[in-house]
Amino acid sequence: MSVKANMPTARYEISRLSEAAGAPVVFTLRALPYGRVQELKRLTEEADIQILLAGCAEPDLKAAALQEKFQGVTPAETIKAMLLPGEIADLAIAVEKLSGYRRTTIEEVKK
């Protein structure tokens, strides 16, 4: 069994997108392996986006259909088109919290 399979996961709803869609829009996030969060923070100016890309299990933020829908040339551009900056930050913080860092300001969706 891989390390990723044992990582904690949680689901978070994006209220603004749920209201617009008329149905819950939920992101399933997972913790990142040891050191990955810190590595992403050091290597990029857009650390929140890279943390979200690495820690989002669902939806597939790299899917061609999602990129086409939001007209993003890259997965990072798709995220910027789909989410507000604060939503990106909150989701990245949630990944960090699952990884053992920080506290979060968004609510976990219970099954």
C-alpha cells in the first residue's frame, strides 16, 4: 500500500459555486506526504495553487473537460478562472491542515 493511500482526506463545499450550480460543489482534499507542502511553498510564487493541485483528489483539476469549461490553458489557469483567490487560499489551507499544518476557516462536509 502506498503512502498516499494512507493520507487523511476530507471534503469541502464551495458555497458560491454550489449556489450557482444549484447543487453541492464539493472538493475532496488529501494530505500531502512529509515535506511536500514546504517544498511547494519554496519552489513557486503560486504556492496555494500548487498545493491545491497536489492535494485535490476530486474533482480532477487537471482534466481536459474542466480546462475547456473554464478556458484554462493550464490547470493553474483553470483554477484561477474557477475559484476566487480566497477560495483557493482556503482550500490550500485545508490541504495544509490535513498535512498537519495550520488551522482552517472552512467547514468540512460530513457524509
